[in-house]
Amino acid sequence: MIMETNSSQVLVEANRLAKQYPVAQGWFKPPASLYAVDGVSFRLAAGRTLAVVGESGCGKSTLARLVAMLEPPSSGDLKIDNIQIDQASRSDLKRIRPMVQMVFQNPYASLNPRKKVAAILDEPLAINTKLNKFERKETGLAMLAKVGLQAEHYSRYPHMFSGGQRQRIAIARALMLDPKLIVADEAVSALDVSIQAQVLNLFMDLQESNGLAYLFISHNLAVVEHIADEVMVMYLGKIVEQAAKRHVFDEPLHPYTKALLASMPRLTAKFPQKRSMLHEELPSPLNPPPGCPFSNRCPHKKDACSAAKPALQDFQGRWVACSRIAEIA
Ligand SMILES: Nc1ncnc2c1ncn2[C@@H]1O[C@H](COP(=O)(O)OP(=O)(O)OP(=O)(O)O)[C@@H](O)[C@H]1O
Ligand SMILES: [Mg+2]
């Protein structure tokens, strides 16, 4: 749902993506079903950054896994580089898969401790390219330099690095096949603030030099404000608002976006900061409220809000899912 994107530049197109998980309910009850992602549609253009924000459990990581093709959706479809993934031929998939790489939160867990950096960087090339050993080493060393590490680091093991350096190695690995999209799921959340800034700047430099797009997931709004072009706000598996970063941060429209911004510390807050506007508990995704999923916490709730699920609609150039938006904006 990027308004200004012309279709030839669209790298990712998600249409009504949904992911349902069965959840055990105890011995005598049949498993219930939980929608971790529930009808999410968006477009991401080449070279742009779409950030996904929302409280814990709103479906950010699930969406990340769907877009990274690590899991199939339960319904809906995903197009990457104009190829519909569930109908793609083997050769299309072989071309598309390396285009999308993921960087996770915890570089301690995502790097194999038994492999040297050399092997970690060599592996994607050995599997996916015809480069010989020497060419692969050269490419690996060049990539290390690109992410700000030294040649001597090439023959070390992950445990010999700091958290920030490990995340650089994970980023280098993700870049080995020259991807078009990095799905970054809380990729800087575990790092110290100063290291966070370095890694974010690296992400942005790489965007400029390699034309990378990011699906950038973070619960940290200060980080999102720094890096995003567009922001998608999720609530219980659904998009409640999506718009250009400036719109979301300077003039949020959906009551949930307002509450989220008001409850999170930011450097350049134009919106009043309150401790929390989210008084009621987040409902269980197993048992969402009828109609608007935010209705039980919304200060603008009317009876009609419980009657029907609000569609995501274009309102003043943003996408907002609130049936009262024209009255409350
Ligand atoms: N494999 C799974 N099986 C069952 N339920 C799952 C599974 N993965 C996620 N869920 C549920 O789906 C919902 C969304 O989870 P998800 O991890 O995508 O949220 P998130 O926004 O990434 O949260 P966080 O900010 O804590 O990382 C949660 O209710 C979670 O419990
Ligand atoms: Mg997550």
C-alpha cells in the first residue's frame, strides 16, 4: 500500500496474507485457531524501507517469516519481483529466494558457533554460485570490509566478537548473494545504543550503495523514526495504519497509533508524551473483540465499532482502519 509507488518498482506485494496457528487448549478441548497475521496487504518498492511496529504479539515476526518465505501463508498471496511465490516454478524460486535475506535479533543464536567467519560467509556462495574457492574468499573479504570489519576477522569464530560485530557478520552473510530485500526482525534491539546507531547507519549506507529494500521490524520507535520511509502499524495481526513516516510520527490518525506513540519515548516528540494511554489489557489473539480489534481499548469507541471489522481505507493519503476516522481525525 505504497501510494506513490509505480508498479515497475514494486519488489514485494502482499495480498491479504494470513497465518493461522493451531493452539492446544488442554486435553478435552479441540485446538483453537489463532490468527497471527490476519489479512495483511502492502507493497514495498525496491530500495525503500517499510518499518513494522506494534506491541508484542501483534504478528510482526510472523509477517517477517512469511515475507522471507520461511513459512507459507495460510491464505493470501505474496509476490516478490512480480513472481507469485505459491505458483512459482523451481527456477523462479531459485532466482527469488536469494533475493530475500533475513537478519534476526540475536546474532549469538543466528551464527553457528562451530564455524569460522570464513565458512559462514563462504557457505551461501558455495551453494548458490559457481565461484571458485579463491573468488569466494575474495568476495567474503570484500564483504567484511563493507560491513566495517577487518581481514583478520575472517579466520575467527563468532564467540570472539562483540554483539555489534556479530550483527555485522550476520549482515555480511545476508549480503553475500546480493539480495534485493533484507527482512530485519529486531535486528538492532539487542545492541547497545551507540552500536545500534552504527549498525543502523550501515543498513542505510548499504541501502544507498546496493539499492536494498528493508522490511524493518522494531518495537523501538526512535529507531524506526531514524530508518523508515513508511511505517505499518499492526494490531492483533492486522494493519491499523500505514503511511509515510512523517505522517505517522507527526500526525498519527488511528487511535492505536496515537496511543503507541504517546507511550514510547522519542527524541523529537511532537506528540504529547504520556505514560500510557493503553489502559485496558491487550486482548488475547485467540479471542479478539468483535468488530474493531482495538475497540476495547479505544477512547473513541461507539457501539457500531463492535458491529463490523473496519476495512483499511485511504484517508487523507494514508491507510487507516477505523470506521470513525472521519469524525475523530
Ligand atoms: N509457531 C507458532 N505457533 C503458535 N502461535 C504462534 C506461533 N508463532 C507465533 N504465534 C503467535 O502469533 C502471535 C504473533 O506472534 P509474533 O511472534 O508474530 O508477534 P511479534 O509481533 O513478533 O511479537 P514480539 O514483539 O514479542 O516479537 C502471538 O500471539 C504468538 O503467540
Ligand atoms: Mg517478534
